[in-house]
Amino acid sequence: MIEIPISTALQVHGLFQSLEHHLLIRALFEGNLVAKIFTDDKPRPRAGSIAYNSRFILGGDPDNESFNKDIAAYFREAVLPSCNGEGFLVTFTSDAWIPTLNMLFAGNEIILAPRLYLEIMPDQNLAVKLPEGFSIQPVAMDLMKSDMEGLEALREEMCSERTSVEDFLEKSFGVCPVYENQIVGWCLSEYNTGDRCEIGIATLQPHQRKGIATAITRAFLIEAAKRGYQRVGWDCWERNQASVATARKVGFEKKHREQAMVIIPK
């Protein structure tokens, strides 16, 4: 197994085409994302892996013994020891990977469950309704320089994909719900690529079940439409009923249902 730079990874791209609807894949191979790419053979790749933060994607031939031996060593020696007991997400291009991954992660807790990918065309004419006392603020430098409470958590989320706050503000966008001078959630763009992006959304626990997630999603879609985005994606676990309900309430439609794993080190 060898690690290859994105600039020479064109052949490896084909191993992940069945997951191309996930903009992480497209953003990576268009050079808009920094991740590690591994493959068995650079000129004629048969299997490959993408490592991005705490997310790993396997593609190609799941029965490639040489690659599987090397990737098992990588997880055993580099990934699992650095997790501090926290789980990480593993997705794959076909369910044929499941038996291989079960063997690969034997001895650890393996949670296999379906994820959904939903999509919508943004609209500038959506109605946004908020409970009394709440407002929605754009994620901009004025907000980041303010005395608002909750900025540190927002900064951390903005930098989960981008290299800095400034990088986020240049390449991404988002909105935040505010209550009594405190940021109580966010709805941020992820994997912006061409006229598409995905949503990263959260509402702080004390303010959940008040319609805040629905409101900030609609405000986000209004902003996406103004910026010329044509499709916005929503990726979540099928069992996350609150997330699925919010997406469908706003108008997202299910496009894909696929198995994924969470690996929790033991």
C-alpha cells in the first residue's frame, strides 16, 4: 500500500465513483480538500482508501489481500491508538466490503447501520419563522469579532473542514441562531464544490425541539440560492429521526440509502 498525492490520484478516483454523490469525494479530487489517499498500485489501482479527519472511505476490490493486509496494519498501528477510545466512521463503495471490514476490525466494537443522503434545490422564497427572542445571524467576520457567547464552539466547527476561520469565510458560508447574546447552534456549508454543497447543522440541547433547526436550515437555503447553489445535500444516519424529520420538513428528498460503520476501539 502506498500513499499518493492528490495531484497524481486521477486513476484512484474511479475506485470511489459509486460514492460520488458525497461531495467529500468530489471536493477532494478537485483539490478543494486535504486528505490522505492510499492505494495498492499507482498505475493500476485495484483498491484504495481515503482518510479524512475521523472518516475513512474504502473503495475498489474488497478481496485484495495485499491491500487489506496493509490497511489493517495502518488502522492497527496509526489510527486505533490515536482515537483515545472514540469511534470513527467508515464508509465503503459496496456492501461487499462488509465481511472484509468485519475481519479488519475484529476485536473492536462494530456498529453497522444505514445512512441516508438527501438533497434539495435551494429557494430564496422560503419562509423563516423563529420563536420569540431568537434571531439568525450570518457567519461573517463581524460576528466572529463580536462579544457573543459560544464563538469558540463555532470556530471549532468552522475549522473542522477549513484550515482557519478566514479560510472558511472565503470559501464557505453559514448562519447561526442567537438567543440572549449567545450562539445556540449553526448551519454551515460543507464540501462546497461548483454549484453544490452539503449542510453541517447543530442546535444546542437546551434549545432543541423549538423549530430552530428548521428555521436555520431554511435561512441557509435562502443564502445558498442567493449565492447560486443549485443542489444542497444532507447526510445523516437513518436512525437519527430528528435529523431526517428536519430535512424532510424543509423539503429534502431521499436520494441514496447505504450502509456504513462506526468503529469503537476496545
